[in-house]
Amino acid sequence: MYLHLGQAVVVPKKDVIGVFDLDNASWSPRTRRFLEKAEKEGRVVNAASDLPKSFVLRQRGDGSSVVYLSQLSSATLKGRAEVSWRE
């Protein structure tokens, strides 16, 4: 199954490590450093047409991680994931 993140971007649910609220998570200097490093390394995909509200961390098959910025709230993404997990 897949999780739709917005802007026609979908990721396999089995690869999702976590869904994070951008406002809350970015308070941590550690998280900010992680996001800055991912951006510098080209591991950030912007799936938001507007201001991003959340980010999804995905682990690819080769062990590397990718950060997806989404305009959807973490609660909305959580709800989408739970609905599709029940199916």
C-alpha cells in the first residue's frame, strides 16, 4: 500500500519511518540540523505547493533516507495511513 503525501507524490507505507509535525519538530536544534543536512545532500523532496506543515521520513531499499515535505498536516497523513492499513 501507498501513502499519498500531496502533489501526486506517493511513497510505500512499508518504507515510512515517521510522520512529523514541522512546527513542533523543528524546535529541536537536532531536527533542524538533520533537515539542513538532508537538504544539502539533495535528500529532500518538496511535495507541498504551499507552506509545508509536516515532513515524512522514508527509508529507501538501499538504506538511505529521504525527507518529504508535505502541505498536509501530520494528523491528516496519520489518518490516511491508518485508513489504508485497515484495508
